[in-house]
Amino acid sequence: MKIQLVTGNAAKVKTDLLVLPIFEDEKKPDYGRLVVKFLKENPKFGKLYEIQLIYDDQKTLLVGAGKGEKWDIEKFQNWVGTATKYALSKFTDVTIIPRWQGFMPHQAGESFALGIEVATHDPSRDYKSQDKEAIKLKNVSLWVEKAEKGFLEGIRKGQVIAQSVNLIRKLGDMPANEMTPSYFLNVAKKVAKENRLKITVIDEGQAKKLGMGGFVGVAQGSEEPSYVIVLEYNGDRRSKDKWGLVGKGITFDSGGLSIKPGLNMHEMKYDMSGAAVVLASMQALAKLKANVSVIGVMCVTENLPGGRAQRPGDIVRLYSGKTAEILNTDAEGRLILADGLTLAQAKGATKLIDLATLTGACVISLGGVCSGAMGNNPVFTQDVIIAGSNVGERIWELPMYEEYSEMIKSDIADITNIGTGGPMPGAAGAITAAKFLEAVIEKDTPWVHLDIAGTAWDLKPRPFCSPGATGVGVKTLVNLISK
Ligand code: BES
Ligand code: ZN
Ligand code: MN
């Protein structure tokens, strides 16, 4: 989409559609006779994302912005998205007069571009054979009083990040018969080539030789070839700091022999979202020429109950050297992630973040409202949480008390892959999963685990975005790492 800035007399802007925010509890703007008349007759208008088109001299779209005091950067992005999605098949040129006061110009520009690009992209277009309404929209302008440099810089940055958000959404929405580990690998190769990233691919045979027993144990149940993919971006040769990003890339999670119930099993095509976030973040950081070094590890395989699938009761030796007793083959994410985290450390990562659609328990605790964070270093965990809140991605920390470590002790091996001995089966499931990962982290390496099981996809109809994968995570990582 072409996104630009306009300044000058707002009342004289020439455009196919002018978009205005209407706050529920504030004095209504005085823009044209029919707008004023409508708002007088509908004094309650202004609920978040409600819309009304007015045929004044200038066609005007009123978009509700909710209560003024609740206005934040997340609502701002989605408010812009609501206007864009409405206009997409109806208008060519749109000018938006937003409320951005309270945000920095670059922050406003970034969210503005994100709102537009995310609303424009609908992955289901690739699968519907009946034509959807054609996209008419070509230009969207941001009207501001004064053209500060920050706005344009923010818009350009937002477009780069949006490309990454939309890449995750595309890969997540793709069905597992197409989005296989090999397909994911091809996308990673393309991203590496386009952005001059170093890529290393470990196939199943090599993983076995290296001793990645957690990864291999999961991969052996599927006929599809599996890969641990490593991307490296070196934008800072002087410092020894190296970010390590590790993602869970289960292209389909049937549960394995501990098979899942049929209801909603199809949603497990999204179980590769963590790996997609890592790939997309590497892409964005390289495109933004961030002054940092980052290594991204993506563990990509399927969890299927094939004839060679691992069994409950199996014991595997993780890449770290620790042994894990498999009590439930559906707790597969932690097995592949543990090996990915060990690999990232072996390759010199000094700060670790992993992302995974790891547990249903996290969805039970937090719903789709925020992601869960668990880590070994409270300061680092807070840094991640704050980076998220500055870009409208909500993250809530869960505790990592010692007692939770007791719950993954095994009678026969070092650790178990599910928690036991709690007050009920599955107790503290999000945390015991994190405890499993913590077991392979070197003591002094700051590490945060983000459980995005509830936030990585959203099937509710929204006025600002088509349903499916959300692309959550990349905004947080890019904001945290590139500053
Ligand atoms: N991919 C799932 C987690 C999940 C469940 C994500 C629902 C999104 C929605 C994960 O691999 C899994 O199956 N976890 C099990 C762990 C259990 C067996 C300890 C779970 O949460 O039920
Ligand atoms: Zn899974
Ligand atoms: Mn599972």
C-alpha cells in the first residue's frame, strides 16, 4: 500500500474518503453539516471500532474510538485497521485524521502503517476459489498538523514490520498439508538469501548424530523430513552480545500417540507460530539494519503417531545431556525447544528468548488476552514485557518458584516432560513446561520463554483484521532488539 503524509488545512483535503475518530465521552468534532447533524442525532456514537459512513460534500467515515482515557497504541493500530478494512474494496484514496497525541511521532507512524498493512492482507484469499471483492484501495494518507520527520520514519519501519507480521499470518494460516517442514525451510532459505543472512540447516540424520534426542524423538513419528534451521544476522561485529531467538515449529500437532481429541485438532496447524515469529523477526531486523547480532533457531517438525513414533515411557537424551522421560507425547514442544535452546547457547547466544504455542494451560490462565512470560532473570523479563506494551502486545509474567521444579522430577530419568505431583493433573501446566526449558539454560544466561498459545491465532471476526494467525511476537522482538 502507498502510505504517505499530508499536512495543511484539514478541511480542504481532497480525498475519496476522510476518516475521523469519534470518542464516546468527548465533545464531537465539527466537520461538515451532515456529520454534525448525525452526531447530534446519535449522541452515543463512538463505541470502539463502530463505523458510520456519511455522504457529506466530502464522504466521511466516522470510526468509534471508545473512551478517551483508554486510548492506547494497540487501539490506535486497530482503529486505523478498522477504517482500512472498511475502505478496502470501496475507495481508492483515503485520508485519515487520527488522534495520535500521547504517542511519539515515530510510534504513531509505525502503528499507522501496521494498522493499514495488517488490515489489507487476508490469507484466505489464496484458498477461496470464488473471487472475493477486488481491492480498490491504493493510497492511504496520514493527516498531521506538522510533518515531523518521525512520522515518515515510523511509517517506513511499520511497513517493514508489517511485512513480517503478514509473513507469520500467511505461514500460520496455511494448512499443514502445504506448510510442511520442507516448505518452511524453503521460505527460510528465501528470507536468508534476500537479506544476506547466514543459514545452517540440520536435518534429522545430523540432529541424531549431534545428540538432539528431544528433537529427534518428536520428528521420528512423521514421514516428512524435519529440520532445525539456524539463521544468523551479524549487524554488530564489535560487541560480544548475541541475541538468541528460538521458536517452536510444529507444523501439525496431533499429539502423537497421546493423541488429541478430534474437536479443534485442525487448529494445531498454528503450532509452528513460534518458529514463524523467529523467522519474521530475523527478516525485519535485517531489513531495518539493526545494530545487533542475532541468531535464530527454528525447530521444525510434525508431531504424528506414525509407526516409528515415540511412546509414552520412552526416555530421550536431550542435546544438553539431560535425560527426559516422556510421559505424554503431546508435550512435544518443550522437547524440541530444549534442544534448540541448547544449540543457541552452543553457538554463543548471550540472551535468550523462546516463543512457542506451548501449553493449553496458558490459554486456560490468560485466554487470548495476553501472552505468558516465564524466565530466570526478573529484570530481563520486565524488559521484554515493557517492549511488548510499547507496541501493543500484552504479556503477563507467571511465577517460577522452586516448588514447580519438583513437579518435573522423574523417578527414572532427570526430568519428565509433563508436571506431576500437583494438586490435580495438569496443575500449573504453563509453568512446569517453562521449568523443563529452564533445565537446559546455563545459570547466568538471561532467558525468557513466551507462551503464545492463546495469542498466536484469533478466530473471532474483527473489524480490523481477517481471522486466523495474528503474527503476535514480532513487534515485541523487533522493538526490544532494535533499540
Ligand atoms: N501445541 C499444544 C499446546 C496448545 C494447546 C496450544 C491448545 C494452543 C491451544 C502443545 O503441544 C500441547 O499439546 N500441550 C499439552 C501439554 C500437556 C500434554 C502437558 C497441553 O497443553 O494440553
Ligand atoms: Zn504442540
Ligand atoms: Mn502437543
